[in-house]
Amino acid sequence: MNILDNNFDFNSDETVNAEYVTNEGMCALWELCIEPMQDKLSQEDMAVISLIGMTLKIVAEKASAYEKLQQGELNDTKENDFYRN
């Protein structure tokens, strides 16, 4: 499912979590804003955009771990200890 797809269904049964939403948003930003301007962006601009993208992915991973914790999906003690950071 792609948010830019004309047939995008907001009521889809597909699992929507923090990582999915972040990925779809980043794809939309790339296709609508960044890709068309690539020739106008400097290497520094692209580096900043890449850093923002990596930061959003890290935040999404942490949010996804929190979602799993709230839903009781993290039962392994080692995993629980990891996500408590």
C-alpha cells in the first residue's frame, strides 16, 4: 500500500504501526519534494536530508518498541531489558 496510490484505502486492514507510518511519510516526501529537487540540492543538503531520514527511522523503531511493550508482545526478558533503555 502506498499513500500516493490513487487507490489508497485509509480503512485498510493492513497493520499500521509507527514504522509503517514513518516509512510511508518518508516515501511521500521523497517522491513529492526531494526527488524533483535533486538537481537543485547540494551535497550538504542531501546529507542533512539523510540525517533527518535516519533520525525519523530511529524514532519510529523506538515508538514501535513502545507499541509492542504496551500490547504485551515483548515477553522475552532479554528483549524487555533492551527496550527499557
